[in-house]
Amino acid sequence: MPGTFDRARGRALTREVSPSYAEAVSSYLGTRVPDYEAARRAQEVYFAALRAHGTEVITLPTLEDFPDCCFIEDAAVILDDVAIIPNLGHPSRDGEKESVAEHLSDDFEVIRMPGGATLDGGDVVFYDDRFLVGVSTRTNKQGADFLAEHAKGAGIDVQLFDVPKSTLHLTTVCSSPRSGTMVAAMGHLKESDLSFAEEVIWIPEEEGYAANTIGYGDRIIMAEGYKKARHLLMDAGFSITSIEMTEFREVDASLTCLSVFIG
Ligand code: GLY
């Protein structure tokens, strides 16, 4: 339906973890070196979980010079038959977008952002009739406004959020796993921010990482090891697949960062 975000999740574009993963951007810098082999294994489990939910997984070859290239969510925003290719907000990552744009140009009209505007796809959360767009250390107002202009053209409303500097992306603290529902981390978003949602499942702050989910109707993929969040989601009627995310969390990344749904 025009003006409603498509939750079909038929195909996911992904990219293999880079052999230079140890150099991925991370706010935990110095705690330990991210482990490439462990991340590759975790990524295979992630692919298997998407496939088990009926998603076709398309995997682009890795980019040796781009340690964060597996976080492909940041490199494209899909709007019906248009792919918006943003200028990524961290300078070490911007070159990731070229091969994503090239791949998507087979099936989508590719639209690029003007210079000066930046946006990471991780700052965009899709909720039924609207995009929630975070203005963050990665996404500037110009980038958010550029996306908003195109979304409005497609009949989708946009609601802007200020993402605190302590949080990487808007998707770090919320997601919308099924129609009408938001999952959100306490301490990062206010009730009034999400008043549009029919149902908000609030995750306690200490388990806030688990607010990033991938939903398939009443089935949900979440990060492993978050007991309270798991119970809250079960109580809300979800059946759950949990995935080990330690190696991705180490570099500030969450479940949704590893794919962009393209149909
Ligand atoms: N390491 C994920 C990012 O900084 O974009």
C-alpha cells in the first residue's frame, strides 16, 4: 500500500565481514581487539536465522579496506523502488556505499545525497506509516531533511529524533518488529517520543541493547543473553530466535546493522 512501509523482508542485502574487522570503529576502543573469525561465525548464524524466517540472503563480497563494511544497513535506505545512497557519517566508512549503489542500481532508481549532507541508515527506523530518523553524530540535519523530502514524496511521514552523543544510532535504542509495535530502551527515549505507537515494549536500561530487533509478524530475532528483555517480548506474544552478538556489540553494532531489506 503506498505510504506504508513494506515489512515483507523477502530479500536482505548483506556483506561479508572484512578481514580488517579488528580496526572497526568502536567506542569500546582498548577493551579488546574485535575478533574477525568469531564475527564471521556469528554472521553465518545471523544469515541462517534470516533464512529460517524466509528471507533470501544476498551477500556482497567483503571490502578489505573497510573494516565496518558488514554493517551495510548504513549504506542504503530503500523507499519503494528508490534506493537512497547516503554519505555515511564516519569518514572511514563513506567508501562502502559505492558497491552497494552499483548492486542496487539493477533493481532500484539510485538517488545520492548532496555533499555536506550525511546519514547512516542505522538512524532510520521504519514504523508502518512513518520513518523515525535520528539526528546523531553520524546523521546531520541536512541528511535527515534530504531523506524526509524523499520519504514524503513517497507518502511516508518522517519524525525526527535527537540521538544523544552517547548512542551511536537511533536503531541502537529502538526497533519496530511488527505493525503497531515499538521496542525501546528506557533512559534513551521518552514516552512522548513514541506516542504514535499502538504498543511500546520498554526494555530496562541495563538491557537496552536488546531493543534492536528484527521482526517477522509475531516472530522476532533478538540478541542472546538479555533475560528481562526476552521475557517482556515473550509476554507481548513473540516467539523468539536469539543470536550471539558479542563480537558485533564490541564495535557498537546491533542486529539490524548487518542487513538492509530490499524487498
Ligand atoms: N562500528 C560501527 C560503526 O561505527 O559504524
